[in-house]
Amino acid sequence: MSTVALKDVTKIWPDGTVAVNRVSLDVRDGEFMVLLGPSGCGKSTVLRMIAGLEDPTEGDILLNGEPVLDLPPRDRSIAMVFQDFALYPHMTVADNIGFPLKLSGVEPGPRQDRVGTVAGALGIGEVLGRRPSQLSGGQRQRVAMGRAMVRRPGLFLMDEPLSNLDSGLRAELRAEITSMTRELGVTTMYVTHDQAEALTMADRVAIMRRGVLQDLGTPTEVYRRPATLYVAAFLGSPRMNLLEASVYVHLDRYVALNFGEQSLYLAWSDPRSRAVARYHGERIVVGVRAEALTPVTPDTAGAVLHGRIRYLEHHGHESLAYLDIGATAIVVDEIGGPVRDQGPTGGALKRLGGALQRLTRAAPAPAPEDGGAPVSLLNDPGRHHRRAAELSVRLAPYPAVTSGHPLTVAVQMDAVHFFDERGDRIDVGWR
């Protein structure tokens, strides 16, 4: 049995940077948990604190229900695989894999047997006599994994182990890592910025942004019902279409969502309509993925949007059309860097900037050294900005349309997402 629990864990670097902000997370026995987020979001710092390589500023970490902050790394029954492999260049593959056993005092005979078994399982049995410089990137990664496996730890920590490999090899090793950890039944925490890895490998995904846990659930849950505007924007290819809409309620009939000169109507019988109706006269963000849009004839009735193709992308198995529908798109910055207000949209930008506190949940910025007022996160427009919407729609490969061609799409209303100006999901019993 191996479980992990983080209780309000915070890590603040000496310069005052908040790397991890009050993260609470429970990892079940035998679970494959993926920490997903852009570079600099704190996911590797979480792994290093669990391993004992960093100490949290606040909070507690429990392994198998027992606090471990006072335990040195070697006593935590943890094996860690790093992004850069971290192999000993002067040792052979066999010596690299067997080194943890040698440190533990395992006799040469049993040590050699375990090394051979692990190497065979990873497909590197024929290179045991080579040194790391004589191996390919994929082989070096397998050696690093073998060194972790040979210890038979209770917990695997993997810090972007595939990011230095080419795409074909990544896909191969992705499958191997998943099957291996499930076969062994070992609890695994895996850090990545690649959403394809997260959605294909994980039992559950924890999505982070700027040190804050944004969402937690199975791959299906976080993709189909994202908790925040950031998660909605981060997951999916192409990214979810996020449109600014004004809400008008026609009591006992429908809720109108106005996008400039076009509208969609949420039936009053829809269980979400009451929640959305609370924003009557206000603006919200409406999200719809490309797969929820279907090209139809212009005279089709119902929930449809009309536009003109701005440009096409051909991907072989499909084409993506980007439509100008006269609406305004809301863009969420991946890591929250500043995007300066440009032009007359500043008022609406500031309004949508109200999503800041929820989207980042970051600690308040420290007061400046000159003694002036503290810098408020709400004054930073870097989380949202507005631009003309380019509605992404999936089409057949190489369709008989071109840029400038008019296109009408039907909208699958039960697949539409709603978010308030703080970035929270608007829904009833949403998960």
C-alpha cells in the first residue's frame, strides 16, 4: 500500500516567489496521478517536496497516512525519474541500474538477477555492458526507469521523463510506462506539460497554474466539464472556443446568449438555465469545442451560428475552419503573463479581469519597497484579453470550401460550457 496526501502545502522561495500555493491533493494506492500544467506552474516543485528534495514553507505531506517531513529522502520508499536521466557516465548500464541495490547492501548475485529481470522487462537486456554515451535517448530513459524500478519502491515520481525524446519514441514509451506501472500496481505521480500524455496515461489529472490547483478529476471529467475558464482553455486541440456573451432572460421561455448580432437560446427546460439566468443583463463567457459544431445548410433552424471562413488548416485526417462570426473571443494566457490593454476594449477587459482571483488564486503581491500601496492582482490585465473571435470548426479532409466562403454551423447546446467573470464554471451540480 502506498498513498500520498498533501495538506495545504505552500512553497515560497527566498525571493518571495510563491511556487506552490495551498495545494491539497490525495493520491490513492496504485493510482497513476498526472500533474499537468505549463512550465513554471509548480508541478515539479510538488514532486520534489514529496521526495524530500525541498521542504514546504507551510502544510504537511503524508505517505501512507504518516507525516514524512522529518524523514530524509532515502527513508521515504520513493524512486524518482528525472527529465535529464541523471545517469552516471562512467558506469555501465548494469551498474547504473544496480547502483541503488549496491548502496542498500544487496549481494552481487541477487543484485545481478534483479538487474537482468528489470532490463529484460524494459527491452535493454542486450546493452547492459554499454555506457550511457553509447545509448540512444530512448535507451537512456529506459535505464533511468530501470534504476527506479529495481528498488521496488512504494511510489514512483516521474518528472517529465519523456520531454527530451522525439514524438514517435514518446508515444512508445508512454504506453510502456502506463502498462508497467499498472502491472506492478505501484502508485505513480507523473509531471508533464503535454496534455496528450496526461489525458492518455492518467487515472486522474491534477491541473495546476501559477502554483495553484485548478482542477482535479479523471481525464474525461476535466475535459468534458472543466472547473475553470483556464482549464477549459488549456485542454483540447484545437482549443475550446471561448466567446463573450450578454445574457437576457425571457422568463419561462428561454435564456438568450447574444454574441454581437447573433444569438443562441438556452431552453428554460435545460437544468442549467436557472444558473445562467442569474446573470441577466451581464456578460459571461460561453465555451464550445470544435466537435460540438456541425456544418449545416444556411436555412437550418435551431441553435446555429453563421460566419465566413477566415482561413483553413489541413491536417490530413481532417481540416479546421476558422470562422468570423462577428463575436468577441476571450483569450486566457497560459501562464498569466501581462497582456496590455489596447484600444477601446479596456472597460470590458477590466471587467473580465475579475476572473483573476479565481483563475490564479495566487497569494497577494508584496508591498513595494518604497512603502507604497501593495500591487493588486486585480489591476493586472494579464489573464484575459479580447479579440475578434475565430470559431474553430472541424471539417472533412480538404473540403470544397475556401477562405471567404460562408459557413453555417449547428451548435450542440448540451455541450456548451458557461463561465462567470471570475472564471468559475456556471452549472448546477456540475461534477
